[in-house]
Amino acid sequence: MQGSICAYCGLDVGLDVDHFRPKGAIDEDPAHGGYWWLAYECSNYFLACTTCNRNRKKASFPILPFTARCTYQTRGTIRAEKRILLDPSEDPIEEWLTLGQGDETGKLIPNADLSTEERSRVQEAIDLFGLNSDQMVRGQRSKAYERAARAAAEQRWDELRLSAMCHRPHSLAARIVLERVAPECLPTAEEEMRDLIDLLWKDLRTLVDEIRSFRARARAPSPVDERQLRELVWALIVLRSDPPAGDPSSADEYLGQLLEREEAEIRTAIAALFRAMQRALAEVSGHHGK
Ligand SMILES: [Zn+2]
């Protein structure tokens, strides 16, 4: 879903797995003890850059004053909790955040037609994550906006469409430009999925090639490469069985087509990994069934 983009600031850098609701003590409410029951809940995970996760958000999870924080006993009503931080997968970020028209400094602002409560939540997110004050974040967003505005002026729609895909860095800037000048060109979920699979596939190929060349020289592949290889295969298996665009048959077919284009040796290596991973996946779901 995210590619390798930080869920909060949009940078494309090394990523941590952030618990959106902290699993331990919460800064604003130490007596609460944290949302420990969500420690292994995937929907509570976001990929985030080290700065956003460890230096900015940390164990912060503010809620509106005079409202109740969700506990293990009331966990069934968690969606009604009056959290302040924006959830990038639940909240309509693109309707809430925008860039000033023609403002090439890349400053994010709350959309004009928001309620007072929504406006203050958006501002809180901007301040907590330093979305306008962090030089690198703001600078990259400003460049992305300039590039998108130029592409729109020169009617380079394919390029603009690609940079507007949600797993591309600072895609919000390109999406805002497209929304204004050619909303019909916004990429569909299906196109985003195909692009993401293409990118993952390219990485997978590079790694398989690298590991092969190590073995050809009778040297052991690095454990980091092998771990990345397994991670990529997992990512592709999950996308295949649960594609974000919602049509498993087309994702399956597409992966099949990609695999067909590979040389026999690479195909065998990837297929063997897929089989091993799928066996592991079946065992995991078997356990869940029990
Ligand atoms: Zn970040």
C-alpha cells in the first residue's frame, strides 16, 4: 500500500514499523497503559521514517479534551474514539490537506471548507510531524509540486499520473495538481497496484541476480540480501492474495505474466521461493483456523 514511503511525511527513506496507537504507555495519559492489545494488529501498523516514528510521534496519541480513551474493555468501539492524529488509511487526507494555489514553497494548509474541529486536527498533524517546518520534507514537497505544475503546463500527463501514485514520494503534490487541472487523469487503484508490483518485481529481480552472481563466484550471499529477498516474496504473495484494487484474479494473472518474461533460471529461483512462502502462509492460516 505504501511502497517505501513514510505514512506521515511522504519521504522515501529507511522505514520503521510505527504502531499508530502506541502499544505501551501514552505520553498524554501515562495511567492508561497503552493499546497493548493492538501490538500485533496489522491495521495498527504504518511504515514511517525514523524521524517521524522515533523523534516526532514517539508515544504520543492525543484525543479531544473531555472524551474517553478506548480501553481493552471498550475495544469494540475504537472507531468512535475521538483521536486527534490523522489516520492516513482512514481519514480523507486529500480532502483535508492542500497546497496554496501557485505557492511553490510547498506549504501544506488545511482545506478552506473544514469544520473548526477538523481544521485543528489537521493543524496538529502538520505541527507534530513538522510537515511545514522540516526543511527536507518541505523542500522535497516543493520540488515535487514544481515538477508536477511544469508537467501539467506541458501536458505530460503520463509522467504526472505516475508521480501521483500514492506509493511514490510526495505524491500528494502531484495529486493536488491533477485534481485541479485534469482530475480524469488521476491513477486508478488498479494502475497503482500494477505500478507497485512492477517496482517490487524489479527489486526482486535485482536481488535474485545479485545472489546468483555471488553463488557463481562460490561466495555466500549476504544475510541482508537474503532477508530482503524473503521480504519481497512475502510482499508479492500478499499482494497476489489480497490486492488493494480488490480483484485477486487479475493480480494473479499479472504476476504470472511478469514471471513468464523471466529467464528460466530466475523463474525457477522465484517460483521455489514462492512455493516455500506459500507453504509457510498456509501453515500460519491453518493455525489461525484452529
Ligand atoms: Zn516521516
